[in-house]
Amino acid sequence: MPSDIDPQQLAANLFAFSIFPYAGFLFHLHRSRATPKLTLFGFYFLLVFVFGTIPAGIYAKVHYGKILADVDWLHGGAESLLTLTNLFVVVGLRQALREAEKNGKEEGESSSASSAAVKASSSSAAAGDK
């Protein structure tokens, strides 16, 4: 890497630029209407983490002369927002899977019941023909 490129500045620029593809991701996720509501909320909540770390990073630099990762209490607070994001996403997906399993079992039971009804009616019809 050339010596005139500041790695921290490069990271900050990449971080800022990453908002655009993420906004596209959110747009398509929201538009699909297939994402569980809590999971969708979690992905939107990630923006709270992003916009929360910016002022925390500025505060760390101005008041402590350090980057955010070196000021434990600020870094921990920012990371707790990321933890909440992960919880929202995972719990939303877990709820959706449980609901899908429940619906699948109900469909399986109704399918089994209708199969039994068809078999019973065909066997009684066969018995009536004899």
C-alpha cells in the first residue's frame, strides 16, 4: 500500500460508501414482502448502529484522542446496538420458521385427514357395490 494512503481514512470512506449497497438491500428486502417483520426491523435497526457509531467515534477522537475501538465504554455501547440488531434478525427468522413448521404440520394433518376421508368413502362405495 502506498505510504500516502491513510488506512483509517480509507476505512472511513469505505464505511460511508457501504450505506448505498445496504440501502439497495433494504429496498429489495422490504419490497419482497416475504421477510418476517421483526427480521426486517432488525435490518433497519442496523442503521441505528451505523448512525450511532459515527457520533461515538467523533466523541472518542475529540475527547480522548483515540479511535472508537480504543474507548471501551463507547465501543461497548455501540456494539450493544449491533447485538440488538442480531437478536431482532435471528428471533424474527426463528418465529417465521416455527410458524412455517406449524403451518406445514396443519397442512399435513388436513392432507392426511382428507386422504383418510377419500379412502373411507371409496371403501364404503366399494362395499356398497358388492
